[in-house]
Amino acid sequence: MLEDKNQERTSLADLGEFGLINHLTKHFKMYNSTTLKGVGDDAAVISKSEKEILVTTDLLVEGVHFDLSYMPLKHLGYKAVMVNLSDVYAMNGVAEQITVSIAVSNRFPLEALEELYAGIQLACDTYKVDLIGGDTTSSTKGMLISVTALGSAKKEDIVYRNGANATDLIVVSGDLGAAYLGLQVLEREKQVFQVNPENQPDLDSYTYLIERQLKPEARKDVPELLKEMEVKPTSMIDISDGLSSEIMHICTQSKVGCKIYEDKLPLDPQVISTSEEFNMDSTMIALSGGEDYELLFTVPIADFDKIKGNPNFSIIGHITEENEGMNLVTRANQEMELKAQGWNSFKG
Ligand code: ADP
Ligand code: MG
């Protein structure tokens, strides 16, 4: 789709670096009063508030983290912002600013970067964050994109990974495994397409999965909901590498164990039907498939009534003493030790 001959192709060299940056960033709106100066000077200026500042960065590399043969550039821009905002929300914070740094080879025309920035802008407008700077350089091969997000939270509101206590409930937002299966569907279609380019894929029964892979949403609403419900999690993390590896981070850092119940894992009907089609175990996918960008957190057992019945949340287990280990209780009521099968090892 990128190399479509009908599309206009303006060489990046024609614009020059300053023209390019200005062209890409001039339509961005500023939403936060803490942004005093955005793009255009030697450094952005952010007003220092009474709150604590949260900072997080992710680097995405073409061929490692994304494949442009099925990832439209607009979606890539959107997703690159989402993965960072998700980290700010996982600290129970509010995201306010981002910087975006890109390295691109001359195989990309201006129109490609316009698409990338259209996705970044949609993310900024939807999540009310300000693009305040970045860096632009060339690469000999492919594209790299690095986003840094800045956010804030009151000191007493920040939630770390290390505060879980035995008997706490383990809660997850949304559902699990869909983004991983979306990737499997896209990879399969890519292979079909390589064999027969005339073949029009029928993706109707996978729409939710593909959307979760190509256009993930960070759970900005979760910190807001928790505040409304007057619940402060004892620990929290976002699910980028799969439930299993994330709950292990919480347990290791909190020096506790856990029990996760297989029959409590939230699965979309498309996850169930598509994992059957791919001959994969939906529990494995929920545990080890990555990129869901849901939030995983623990709350004191006294908050049970506040969480139960809320359609945004599923209680999937509880924290135990460290010496009990980290376990999955299967539907057959057997205990299995959780394995740190993150995204990468699962993929391999
Ligand atoms: P310097 O040479 O001082 O690093 P640059 O020419 O790289 O300045 O950047 C000029 C301005 O444009 C700065 O505000 C910088 O943060 C911003 N900027 C540069 N590249 C990007 C980009 N890819 N996206 C957003 N802002 C950018
Ligand atoms: Mg620079």
C-alpha cells in the first residue's frame, strides 16, 4: 500500500529538515496548560506543578516491532503514541505531553510521513496530549520511531508495581489475547497475498482482533474510573507482553505469589472462535499474547464490592504469600506454575 503508484510521492530532500518538521507539526493543537512552549525552539518548556512528573519512552523499529506490509502508517503513528500513554496510565497518572523522534530512509516520501503524523495527531486529539518536540534524522534502512510521554500525578496517587499484598484481588480491564490473534490473522493474510495478490481477504469474522492489533487504545478511562470509585490499587502495570509476564513483574517486585483462575480470564468471542481455528489454546493466548494494553492491578479485598459487577473489570484471581509461588488454577481445578512466556518467546 505504501508503494502504490497512484499516490503522490514528494521527496523528503525537496523540503529540507525545517520545512519538513514545520509541515508535519503545524496543525497540532495544544491542550494542556502545563505546556508553555512546544515545537519550534531549542527545547520545549513545561511548567512545573505541585504534582510529580512521570516520564516514559518506547522505541519501535521496522521489521522488529512493526511490519509496514500490513500496518498502515497512520495506525503506526497512533499505536506508537498509545504504547507510551498506556505506561503513564499504568502509574495512575494523566498524560500531558509527548515527543516524537523519527529516523527514515529515503524510500519514504513526504506523503508517508504525513500519514504517520496524521495517526500521531489523531492520538493527541483523542487523548488530549500535546506534541512538544522530537528529532528528525535519516536512516540507511527502514524506519525507527521513538515516542516519549510525560505525565503527572499527585505523589499519593501514584501506583507502583511493588505494592501488592497477600489476599489482594487481581483485576484486569477489558479482555485479553485479541491483539495477538489479530497479528496471526494479518500474518496469514500476508502470506496468502504473497502467493496470490488477486485474492481479496474476507476479514469480517476477525474485525475486533485486527482492530486490537492495528489500533489499540490506552486505558485512560481506568485511572479516572478508579478515582470515581474511590479505589486506589496497591499495584498496577499495563499488559504489553502478556498477562503472565506482567503478573510475574508485580509478584516479583511486591515479593508475593498469586493464583490466577483460568475460568475467570476475560475472552472476547472472536478470541475463542479464532483460537480454535488456529488450533491454539485460548488460555495460552490470554496468558502469553501481548499488546493488549489493558491495565492489570491489585486492590485490597475490602474493595471487592466496588469492583465486582463493573463491566470494565474482571477479577481474575488473588495475591498469595510469596512461598506459594505464582500459579494458574485450571478449569479442572489443577494448579500449574505460571511461566514467563512473554510476547517474544511465545512468538518464537
Ligand atoms: P535542534 O537542531 O535544536 O535539535 P531541530 O531542528 O532538531 O532542533 O528541531 C526543531 C524543533 O522541531 C524542536 O522544537 C524539535 O523538538 C522539533 N522537532 C524536530 N523533529 C521533530 C519531529 N520528528 N516531531 C516533532 N517535533 C520535532
Ligand atoms: Mg534536533
